[in-house]
Amino acid sequence: MYRDVSSCSTYSYGDALYWDTRYLQEAGSFDWYQRYSALRPLVRKNIPTSSRVLMVGCGNALMSEDMVKDGYEDIMNIDISAVAIETMKRKYEYIPQLKYMQMDVRDMSFFPDNSFDSVIDKGTLDSLMCGLDAPISAAQMLGEVSRLLKPGGIYMLITYGDPKVRMIHLNRLVYNWKILLYIIPRPGFERTEDGNSSMKSYLEPIPTTENGHLPADFVMEDPDSHFIYVCKKMDDIL
């Protein structure tokens, strides 16, 4: 199994040194893929504001801050970059709803099992998929995500990876996830009104085949859309 290069411009995205250097060089905040305003309907639909949320690969994004402004009460943010974490700790030291820790998503053993009601991932799995050991890294990360989720909890993955390259990692029996797929065009994309699109509403799950793939005749309005996988952890008792 090869690494997924669908969203890779460099093979350093899984390395702490790369991110430390980047955050030292680039000031200000940056949200990968989508901002909270676009994701809000799906977040609010699937994650209650009282949830204990884990934001993996938080970087210097504004999403967690925006979620707190929207009523979310407890967000733990982790990132592999110590530079990013120290920056965000100083920035948000006055906001008790936001906590920050330097951590590798492939080993989150600091947290006990069933610690979180929800895990949000905006581009972090994509970063790991750019590495040479991508399949191993993905399995390590997703195994940890599954372990940390309470039964009934939600893992929300925002990614460039379509079902052909993501479902092979997400749809493992050991995770016991019920997965719904949504597709959101990139920011700034303007919809056409010709009525020929397979997408009627961004807030409606996309019908998929038995193996979780898109139907052969499915047409995306925007070829650079982001895929959102809402993975609900089912009870272990079958």
C-alpha cells in the first residue's frame, strides 16, 4: 500500500521539525481547508456544545476559538509542533475552555480510554498520509482516536481524501464506526444553477456504495471539494 499523495506537496508533513520551522517562519493564524463558519452546520448537528472535544493537529488555526465563541465548553488541542502549542498557550491563556498540549497523534497514551465525546481532524490524517510510513501512521492514529472516543462519540475527519483512499483506513471492523460522508466545495467556490449536479445539499449525507465508495455516476460540482467523514463509534456490544 503506497502513501496517498492526493494532497501532498511535500513529504515532510508528518515531521515535527517541518512544522516547528514553518510556525517559526509564519506569523498569524491559518485554517487548513475550511473555516468554522462553513463547517458549523455539520459540527453543531453532530457534536453537542457540552461535549469534551479533542482537536488533533490544531496548529495555529482559529477553529477552536470560533467554537468556544459558538458555545463549546471544553476543547483539548494537540499538535506535534511544540512551537505551535507554546504560541497558542500564550494566545489563549485567558480562555479556560481551550487547553493545549504538545503530542503526536500516533501516541496519545497520556489520555485514558473513552476520554472524549468527539475528535475533530482538519487535515492531520492527510499530513500523515504524505509520509513514507503512511499506512502504519494512519493505523496508529486512527487506533488512538477510536480508543479515546466514548461509545456514541464522533470522529469528524475533514480531508482531501476521497472514499477510494480513505475508507480503506476508516472502515475497519476494530473501530466499529458508522460512517456518513459529506462533501463541501472549497472556500470561494460558486455553485452553478444548471441542475445537473449530484449534490443537492451540502448538509445531506452522500449516498455511497456497499464498500463506502461514491457511485460511479456521481458528479462533484467542485473537483477540489473537501470530504467530511462523520464516524460514530458504536457500542462494543453487538
